[in-house]
Amino acid sequence: MSLETLIVAIVDGIALGATLFMISSGLSLIFGLMGIVNFAHGSLFMLGAYIGYEVFSSTNSLALGLAAATASMSLLGGTIESGLLKRKSGDVLGQALITIGVMLLLDRTAWIIWGETTYKWVPDSLKGVIELGGIIFYEYRLFLIAFGAVIAAAVFSFLKYTNYGTIIRAAIEDREMVEALGIDVRKTFTITFILGSGLAGLGGAVLVPWLGVYPTLGITYLLYAFAIVVIGGIGSFTGTLAASLLVGVTQQLAAYYVPWLAEATIFILMLAVLLLRPEGLVRG
């Protein structure tokens, strides 16, 4: 119960929150704009982690692994949206069933290729620790915090200062109005799905050096992402970021002080928000 332990738990929680933000922000944008409950999102997170691991371990390059995971999952996400989901446009149940089918296919394929082994790779340059005031911090977790801040700033800038970002935000608020202005919202759907899928793949890849990748990684983090979207507010970038950090810190504090409660904390938070503020921490 020392102050040093509390500080380390909070830092680890922020690092976890940065990773959770990458998978949750994409899911929030897709659901907020398109109304699709994308059950395959966790599988893209998991597959991005595997692809990241393969590139990491073969090239010994963190940058190449992250780029490969992001690009491949963006491409796969665009293919899923344009090749499958677009055919069921307006059919919410049909689209949900398609994403469930894709999830099962991707999860089974990953299990066949990689089996049940947990794979982990850590870049040599970030294997060490930093000691500040007698407190030891892992370099890679500090990297996650900095990297997560860069990604959050990049996504915020895209949504705030680009034409497509403006359209996405406007369509989340009032899709009919945007369509009435003659804007092709369908093209925006594809771009949003590509962006969300790329973020999921990136989030999976950055998690590998910390927790590794294993077959059930996707479904676990999909549940976390759904809960974070509810806590933060559907379609809200700010809410998703705040909820990701809140969940990450809360879960790590629980892991340090009440380990038996750690896995349940995110869902306890979700239930509390549903009871006290059903629209989420931030609306819109």
C-alpha cells in the first residue's frame, strides 16, 4: 500500500488505457456513424497482434511491425465493409450476423495458424527500466503512454480539421441532414471502417511486447471495448479517451490491491454509468 506502488499502478493504468483507446475509439466511431455492432472488431485487434508479432520477430523492428499490423487490418476492414456489409446496408441484424461470422472465421484461422501458444516480443531498445526517485518504471509502458498520446492527437486532428473528419462527426449527430446536403455518406462509412480497423490492428500490435498475443485476446478486448464505448458515450471521441484511461487506471489499481476483482472492474464501472448516466460520460 506504499506511495511507490500507487504511482506505478497509475502509470501502468495509463499505459493500458492508451492501448484500450486504440481498439475502443474505432469501435465507437463505427457504431456511432454506421450503427453496426461490429463483433469482428476484436478479431482484427487479435489478428493485428499476430501480424505485428510476426513482423517484429522477423525484422526486429517495432516500427515495421506496427505499420504492417495497421495497414493489413485497414485493408481487411475495408474489404469486409465494401465486400460484405455494404450488401446488407440498412439491415442491422444482417450486418451483425455478418460480423459474427467474420469473427468466428478469423478466430478459427488464427488458432489453426498459431495454435494456443502465447507469443511475446519486446524491442531491445525498450526492455529496460527507468528509476525515478526510487520508483522503477518499465520503459515500454512509458513508451505506450507517449505513443498513445500521439495516436489520440492524430485521430483528434483528423476528426477536427479534415473534411472527412467533419463529415463523420456531423453524420454521427444527424445523418439525414448530411445526406440532404448531397454528401455521399456511404463513402464515409468505408473510410470510417478502414480507420477503425486500422486502429484495432495497431492496438493489438502495441500490446504484444507487454502482454503477448494468444487466441482469446480478441474476444477479451472486444468485451472491454464495448464496455468502454458505453462508459464514454457512443460516437464520442473525448468520451472514449476518458473512459479508456479511467478503465485502465481502475483495472490496474485493482490488479495491484484487489487482484480477484481486477477483471470485473470494467463491468462494474459500466453498470454504474448505465444507472447514473445512461448516455455515457460525454455525449456526442
